[in-house]
Amino acid sequence: MYFTLWEIKGLKNRIQELRRERRMTQEELAAGCQVTRQTIISLEGGRYNPSIFLARKIARIFGLAIEQVFIFEEDEP
């Protein structure tokens, strides 16, 4: 069974951490991804999971693999 990023519960991201490390504003990241600042705010707040295309854009901006930006945390049994 395959899932899209937006169907996965427990998906965490490091966007805010990575953006701050690089001294990048939300506006700059949004412009680089061709999305609105509100989208970046929603991603950082965990209220929105990106499409695979947006996830790839974000990862490329940071020079990382998607898996280094977006982390799947499984529930403990």
C-alpha cells in the first residue's frame, strides 16, 4: 500500500529549524518554493503536509534529501 505525504499521520518536519539555521525568512523560503508565506507557516506548524513536489522543492532549497526534512514518526505499539 502506498501513501502520499498528506495522508501520513505522524509526519514531522524540520523546516523551521533548517530555515532558522540558514537565517532564511518565511518569505524567502516561500518565494523559493513558489508558495505563499501562509503555506510555510502551516507547514512549520504541522497543520499541512506538502505534496511530494513541494517537499522536493523544500529539500532542494536546503540541499538535503526529503527524508532529512520530513520525518515519519510511527506510534509506539
